[in-house]
Amino acid sequence: MEPKAERLQTPRAAGLAGAVFAVLLAAAIVLMRVAVPEGDAADAAVPSDRRWAVRLALEIVPFAGIFFLWFMGALRAHVGDAEDRFIATVFLGSGLVFVATLFAAAAAAGTVLDESSPSDFGRHYAYTLLTTYALRVAAVFIFTISTMGHRLGVFPRPLAVLGYVAGLVLLVVGSGVPWSELVMPVWALIVSAHIIRAARHAARAGAGG
């Protein structure tokens, strides 16, 4: 009975981690947008009275990345042992690259922020890492987990379709539309809610059986 109970608890606990990741990443994005509300963030300088928002966002990003790793574990536990190896490899690779790119962008932004006269190169470098690479790798991650979940029947069709739409927005739109970065945390929050709900149903079914 103990291994079965452990399998029921793992998706629920890690699904909560996915929800925390979504909230933290959304908070970091909102803080950055508040600091640079208009224009291209790659060219706009951060006003001195709003640098606190950027610093707070950069402090949040590492914790968001840590919870994202737990979120990946939740998704794999929810999918189960029947996952497709090829898609699972892309899933893991894109997830790890997303976290690495997110950390690199945050580190670059922090370095530029600490400079008395931040260079255009450093600012563009951080912005390009986030919008050109991190968001598009996130799109690949969403595509793969949506495909894997739908094929194995653990994601309902509407959730899989939502994943494809979210991935397409991140892949095509990217940074062209303000606030489009929020697509990733919103999707993660919805998927986490589904995982938690499914875990509760499984726990009730196990208790009834």
C-alpha cells in the first residue's frame, strides 16, 4: 500500500510546485514590465526609481527555475511509464534548456543593472536570450508535453489544444506582443490545476477501492 500511496502523493505535491512556478514567473514578468512599461525593453533604460522592481524580479527567477524542475517531475509522474522515449527526450531537453536560458538571461540582466553605465550589448544580450531563445524553447516544451499527454490519454483534448495554441503563440509571436511572456506561466498554472485535480480523483478512487 505504501508504494501506491506514494505514487498518488507525488503528482499532487509536484503539481503544487508547478503552480508556485507559474506564480513566481508571472510575478517576475510583471515586475519587469512595470520597470520598463513602454518601448522595446532591449533599448529602454530602467529608471532609477524602478530598479528595485528589476532586482526583485531577478531574485525571484532562480526560485521559479527550481520549482519548474519539480514541475517537470510532476508531468513525468502524471504521464507514467508508457511515455514515448523520443518525445520524452525532447521534453526533458527543452525543459532543461529553458531553465538554463532563463538563468543566463537573468544573470546577464543583473550584470547590466549593476553597471553604472550599462552597455547596449549587455542589455540586448539579456533581452535576446529571454525573448528569442527562452520563449521559443518553452514553446517546444509545451508542444512535447501536450503531444505526450494527449497520446497517452492523461490530458483531455481541450487541454492538449490549449497547449498547442500556447506553444504556437510563444513560437511565432514571441516578444512582438507585450505581455505575451505570460502565456507560459498561465499555461503552467492550468496544467498544474489539472494534475492536482486528477491526483485527487485518483486518491478518492484508491480509497474507495
